[in-house]
Amino acid sequence: MTLASTSTTSRDDDPASRPGPAPRPGENKPVDRLLRLLRRPLSFQGLLVGVAVVVVGYLALVPLGYLVHDTFLGSGGSGVSLDAFARAYGGNSQAGQMLLNSLWFAVGSAALALTLGTALAYVQVRTDTPFKGLFFAASLVPLIVPGILYSTSWIFLGDPSTGLLNSLLFKPLFGSSPINIYSVWGMIWVQGLHLAPVTFLLMVAAFRAMDPSLEESAAMSGASRLTVLRRITVPLLRPAMISAALLMFVQSLESFEVPGLLGLQNGIYVFTSRIYFVLRAYPIDYGAAGAYAIGLLVIAAMGVLLSGWLQRSSRNFQTVGGKAFRPRPVELGRARPYVGAGVILYFLVTVILPVGVLVYASLLKYYTAPTSKTLGRLTLDNYRAVFTMPLAFTALKNSLIVGIGAATAVMFLAAIVAWVVLRTKAPGRRVLDLLAFTPIVIPGLVLGLALSFVYLRMPLPIYGTLLILLISYCTRYLPYGMRYASSAMAQMSPELEESAAVSGASWFQTFRRVLLPLMSGGILAGWVYILVVSFRELSSTILLYSPGKEVLSVLIWEQFENGQFTTLAALGVCMVALLVLLVSVAYRLGARFGLQSDSAN
Amino acid sequence: MRQGALPVGLLAGALLLGGCGTSPTAGTTGSAPGDNPYAAYETLTGKERTDTLLAAARSEGGAVDLYTSNTDIQDLVDGFRNAYPGIEVNAFRANSETVLQRASQENQANKPQNDVMDTNDLELRALDAQHLLHPYQGPAEAGLKDAAKNLGGWTAERFNAFVVGWNTDQVRAGEEPRDITDFADPKWKGRLSVEVGDWDWYASIHTYLTEEKGMSPSDADDLFKKIAANVKVVKGHTVQGELLSAGQFAVALSVYSHTVDKAAKKGAPVAWRPAVEPVILRPNGVALMAHPRHPAAALLWTDWVLTEGQKIIARSLRIPAAEDVPGYEEPVPAGTTTYSLSKTAENDTVKWNTAYDALLRGVPTAG
């Protein structure tokens, strides 16, 4: 049984229940506590919170400062100017048209990913669906496969003339080739599937921390299933859903892998193709690149503020309170086989098809559509090449160190900073929240340049070591960590902390024994996400790594540059296998430390 | 409520930090003339040179730090290790833009970390303009082609050939294009592909047409507009090569000859000969850094790459810079028109980049 329950009122816009704890004599308790902490800056707790805030601020401000400097000051250093914006958005840049394409693509992808991820998480946590094991793979594999491979797989599947889905499925059965992956819908499809795991991870954690008794009460009072979903379930999950939507929207806006591979073929240009162009030229127009990044930053900032506003009545979402609950799965009854079939179908489409194409390609010398002739010529040469790469072992070791290090550090920092943002009334906490979100729009190359600029001038031996990669990854994934941690914390009622404090627990004890365990679902989800994506981070890595400190993404890049697509596919398959293994170990360990599991349901 | 207090401190910290340096992107380290780390070895020749360099390289620490964008570098590293066991090669591999950024940044901070550079001509020229390179002097120069020498602070070690490659299932024998101008024909609609970042290919063909073929710039623009109407744009040469093998399109307008040759060697239905004219030759070079930590090892590496290393370059199906490599057959057929970007066009990188971008997006080229 888990310690948790609810004190939620379904909808409540009463101004009396604005952010913070209930208006009781102890109204300003967390503020007092923060002030006490700051007044005793040398105490352990004060130091911990202070250091976490400073570190997060420092991580975010270094690249931001560099970006702003280059954008507004120009390379001549002659005063503030807005020339960079004119170069970036003016002339024949078609920036408006491209921004519209980008928005369409980003909104569509985020909506698809949000729908799929939430539905899957619901079925996984709250129903007695069959094939729960498949969920695990279906939810994570698309995230693990590097974007470039996932997109290329879909080209091989969905090309209008030679794609396998068209030539092997639709053409023989229906006599037409309806699938065209080189369209905005194709882009949304691939990006949405690739991002759905972000939502899934967040929403699984959110569903687990939610008391089903609210829904049961509604159902008893005569509400239909749809009404319960619309009036109870969805509103309660708003913090997590908003976090997911925000992350995926901004990430789609700033990514160029899917639009670059799928959109360009039909002349669909997006906003980031401009950044790509600017960063490829020499001398690089850092001002223009910065102006684009600041454009994205404005959009992202509006997103963060909007999500803050939507969550303004935060008490409405606190589903973890002092009472205990036992999550009970919804019995699907007659719908069970259909849901089971849906699970299989989703697994087939998001995992088996694209990964199958990758496995098939990895067994070839060069890609051709499967015929009886090619199937007879399959070879393991590419895997042999992967395992005999001179740097394979070093790279794997370094990737593990940096990935696990970054995931742990980010989630630890994010948990503390999320507490400051959500639980205290510290002045400037909103700005801190916003600041921690900015790294998401900084292009990787600019981040790399900012870090090398700073650490080349610092006497500490950081440049040229793995530490600089760790710093870079912590910066890049801070926004994700923050969203995962704060959506987990938004679900918790402060009464638990208050009870702990009343019972004489110190702040640190409360944090470690009450908050962290209750947030562990969200924390672990964020940890898994960061670990997985850090394995493929390249854009800042490529500038910052040093010989002998290679990571796996550098090897992937090398195969990619060298034109060995089939070897690259083999490397991708190995990575999927490795990360699936790692993540299952992480979840096993998580279960041992009190994280509830759904496998028994 | 005061919203600012918490970040004010952070901001102050950042300002302090920003104040530490000058502009992040501008400024270079001036190299003092007369301060030549290679002076002791440059005039030596023959066995004396090699022996002196080897002994000095050992006493420097027995390592050379190399920054490279050459994707076949491992073959050279292995060859060098066989020739000089005990001299370690630490290779930083990245794309050419990154290699350039990294070396520039390190030198701006007065913390140079590499001894030798191996990358594309554009990036080497940019480094040379910042006075970060030191011209190579040694006996190996005598064996090089004319086009490989006298380039300033760097020396060409190999040439890449940009060619038109096609899928032999899609382009039947007899249908092969002969000249780049053929691709304006609407029969190629949707069958051609170009790479989104290949503005230097565009610059080369454009200047070839105007400077060598006497075409007026507006005619050349019109031709490119017609070609652009037929193309599909892809991102990345590897994906382009793989999609060409798979038959997703018939022709790739700018691929490396060695990419097509490697794929054909594995049995993929691709070819580039008889070559569509012109074949664009681009030098890739090796350069000594002006501020090396291991000058003797750097010179040893460069000597070796420009002599013995040329055989390894030839084996990886690239075009070596040496005049004469035993047992090597020139991949570009004799009599094919080749072209290298002219000096005037080289300097206008921003113009060509912008024009290529505008061409692909189909916006009116206003300049």
C-alpha cells in the first residue's frame, strides 16, 4: 500500500485557494522556512538549497549570456544593435512562412504525442489490459533510436514509390499507394511517435500518484465514463499534461532532424532550417543564429508563463495528500480484447516496423527493398565492424558515466529548485523557473561555444575532460528535469511536509524522507529520459569532447559522416538493446526502493 | 512582490563572467614573427631529418595532437603508428566547421591544444587568415602536384571529387547525362537530388559556367532555376547516398566519387562514370599549427602523410596529392573536364550560401 491520498476539490476557482498552502495560521510556513534557511546560510539545508539555486542559475545563464551578447552587441562590439534581427528575419528569409510551417508541425506533433502518450499511460496504469510488458518497450524504444535513424526507417517504410508499406501492403491489397511520408502529416506522424515517450513517462508517474477514488465517486454519482474522463481525470492531470505539451512543442520547434529528412524533399521548410543554414556558413553569423534562438525563446517563455497561469490554482491538482489510497485498475470487461489489440497494433507500428527496418538494414551491405535475392545475402559484417571499432569500449564507458552522472545531477537539482519554485514565495521564483527552461532553445553548437569560451578561460582543469560534457548535458537537460520534477511536486499537497515538520523533522529530513520518495515516480521518469537522450546528444558534444574521451554519439556521427549507413543501423540496434537493458535495471532498482509497480495489477 | 531578487545575484555573476573576456567571437592571437617552433628542423633532409624529428618527438612526450575532419583518418593513424611505433596520435574527429571553431576558440584563449590540422580547404583558409598556421617546408613538397602546393599556411594532402552519381536501375544505359546543363530538362523532374548544405558545389558550378563557359550570370541563374524545379532536397550526404542506392531517386547531383565507388564495390547499383562534366575537385589539406605543443611530432606526421601516407589515401579511393603513387589509378577518367573553385568565388562564402538557400526555397534572388 502506498502512503498517499487526496484532498482535491474538483474545480475551484475560488481566490481563497490560490498558490501555496491553505490559509491557516501557518500560512507563510514555507516562506518562513526559506527565510530561516537563508538567514542561517551556513546550515546544511541552507547551503543545499542555496547551492542548488545558484548552480541552476549559473548553468542557464552561461549560454544565455553568450547568446545575448552575440545577438545584441554584434562582433564589432560597438554598442547595442538590432541588426542581427534584421539579418535573421528580414530580406527574403521567408521567416513568417517558415514559422507558420514550424508551428503547424510543432502543434501537430505535440498534440499527437500528447494524445498517444496519455492514452497509453492511462491504459498501462489504470486498466487491467493484457500485454503490459509490451508497453515498456513500446514506450521507450522510439525515444532510444536516434532521430536520424528513426526518420530514415520511416522513409524506407513510407516513401510514396518504394516505401515498404506502400509496395508490400497497400499496393497489393488496395491497388494504391496512399502513404506519403514527405508531407507535413508524415512529419507530424514521425515526430509525434518519436516524442510520445516523453508524455508517456510523465503521465505514468502522474497517474500513479492519483487517487482513483475521485473518479469512482463521480461514477457512483452517475457520471458516464466520458464525463469522468473529461471532468475529473483530465483536469487533475493538468500540470503533467501542460508540462509534456510544453516540452514537446518547443522541442519540435527547435529540432531539424525530421523536417530536414522528410520535409525538405517536398520543399517544406521550417524555422530551424534557417538556423541550420546560418550555422553551416563561415564566418558564422552568430548574431543571426542568436536572433532565431531568441525568437524561439520568446515563444517558449510564453509557453512557460501560460503553463504557470493554467496551474495558478495549484491546490486543484494536489492528489497526494495525507490519506492512503490503493490504486485499483479499471476492469475493461468486454473491451479488454480490443484494448489488447490496440496495444499490439501500437507496438507493431512504433517499434516493430521501424526497428525491424533497422535490423534488416543492419544485415545488408547497402539498403535495398527485401526480395528473395537480398534475403539470401544477409550478413553480420556490420555487427562485426561495430564490435571491432577501436573506440567502442571507451565510448560506451564514457557515455555511461556522463549519462548517469547528468541524469542524477539534473534530477537532484531539479527536485530542489522545483521545491523553491512551487513551495516557497521566494521573490524571483518565477524568473528562476523561466531561466531553467531557457537552455531548451539554445542551439547545441552555441551551447558548446559558450562552454568552451568560459572553461578555456577558467583556471580549473575542466576543459578537455569528461566534466565539461557533464556540464553541457546538465545544461541541455535541465529544462526536462525541471518539468518532470515540478509536475510531480505539483501533485503533492504541502500538508505532508507540514505534518513532517510538526513532528519535528528537519527540512532536509522532510525532503529526503517525504518529498523525494513521493516524487520518486516523476524523478525516475525524468532520470530515464535524460539518460536515454544523453546517449545521442551530439551538437554540443562534438565541439567539447577530447581524444580519449569519446562518447557513443561521436561514433554514431563518424559512421554517419563516413557514409556507412548499414553500419550505423547496426550501431543503432546495439544501442536500443543496451538502453532497454539499462532502463529495465533502473526500474527494477526503483521498485526495490518503494516505487510502486503496475505489473501486479 | 519583488520578482527580481533571486536572479539579480545570478545576473551579477554572469556579468562578471562576461566581463572577463572580450568579445567571444572576435579577435585573434597575434603570432609573433620570428618565433618559429619548427626552425630547428625545417632545413634538414633525408635520414638526418627523420632521425632528428623522431628523437625530438620522443623527448616532447611521444605524442601528436591532431584535429581532423577526415573520415578515413583511422587508416592514416594506423599507418603512422606502424611507421613510428611509440609516437601516439591523439585524433579529435569532428566535422570541418567544428574543427575550425574549436581551434579558433582555443587559440583566442591562448590555450592551443593541437599540433596538426587535417581538414577542408575552406576551413584551412579561415585558420590561415587568423595566422594560426605555419607553412610546411620539407622535402615532401617536391613530390606533390602543383595544385597541392603554395596554398599559404597549408598543403593539400588529397583531393575530393564532387561528381554526379546515379542509380543504374533508374538511369538506363544510353540515358546517362553528359553535361550538368542536361538536368534542366523537365524529364528529370523529381528524379534529382541535392544536399541542403552544398552551397560550395553550387558556387563551383555557377562560376564554372560563367567564368569558363562564358555563360552570362542571368543565364546561369535561369539554368539553376530549371534544375531546382526538378530536384528533391535531402539533408546529409550519407542519407543521400543510401537513398540513391535504394532507388528513392535516380540522380544525386553532388556526391563524393569515393562514396559512390565504395557503394559500388559492395554491389550497390550506382555509378558516376562516364563522368558528367565538370567534375569539381576540392583540395583537403594538412597544416602545421603556429603554436604547437609537439612541433617535431607535428612535422614528422606531415612529412609522413605527404609521402608514405599518400598510398593509404589512394587505397581509400580518394585522389592523392602526390604526383606519383605506385600502383594507383586516377579515378577521374583522363580527358574529363575538372574544375576547382576560383579565388574570387572562394571569398564570397556568405553570398553563395545565401544564394543557394534562396534557390532551393524558390525565393526571387534579389541579392
